[in-house]
Amino acid sequence: MPLHCRGVAAVILKKEAGIYRLLLIRRADSFEGAWCYVAGKIEKGEKAWQAVLREIKEETNLVPSALYSADIFEQFYEPARESIWVAPVFVGYITDQQKIELNEEHSDFGWFTMEEARQTVAFPAQRTILKHIEQEFVQREPCHWLKIDTGGWMAPGNGDNCE
């Protein structure tokens, strides 16, 4: 069975009053009404990290101050194509000052605690990914080898998991 890596996913984190919250957005098109994190397709010629930054900007108008590989993949079976869709997951940190502007693909957004987010997302694999993000990017400092050098593609900031 073929594996297809055509997309990317991003969990966006921000710290409010000492607690990390993550962004979930509500789908308005396919999977209408489902809450999810940012996701999208890799365009021809793009690297996965470039695609995820573009998707974050297109879907939310946010620009992370730091971007990491989450060292985990979102994957699911596509019955129409008889294939498995695989997408690398990234973690983006933003500052509290950034404002969200949703595109037409989404109808709502919210900032959730990790537990609230796990209770809200639709798919079991998403809950597994969020547990991994909590363990490796919220409860501890992320591994510096997972940080993506974007060559100046992101907003100013120190790029570390701190205020």
C-alpha cells in the first residue's frame, strides 16, 4: 500500500498566565464542524517546514517566533486512494500579542489547555499527537536538534520555549 506525504500539520502554542494553551480551529469546509490544528498540503517545490509556515499564515495570519519538528507524524488511511496519508507535525510558538484572522476554511477558533484540546479533537490519532506535544514541548524544553532554521522566515523573537 502506498504512503503519501503530501501535507503538514502544526500545533500552535502560546503561554498565558504561566500555562501553555494550544490553538484549535473549527473546519468550515471538509470535515465541517471538526476542531483541529493547522494542516495543509505541501506545494510543488516547497520544503515541509516552508509549507507549514505558509499554512499557518494562510489559515490564521499568525507567524511563529520559533518552529520545531514535533518528531511525530499524523497518519491516516485514505480509502478512496487505497493509501496511507502521512504528514510531519510541527510545533510553533507565538507571542500573546499576535491576533488571529481565520481564512474561509474555518469558522471559529479557541485557545485550549492540553486536556481540553484532547477532549475536543475528533480523531484518536490527534489525541496521541497532542499527548506527545504536551510531554515534549510543554512539560520540558524541546530538544534543540528539532528546532527548524527558517533562515529569517519568522517573526522576531529569541526562538526559545520561554517568555
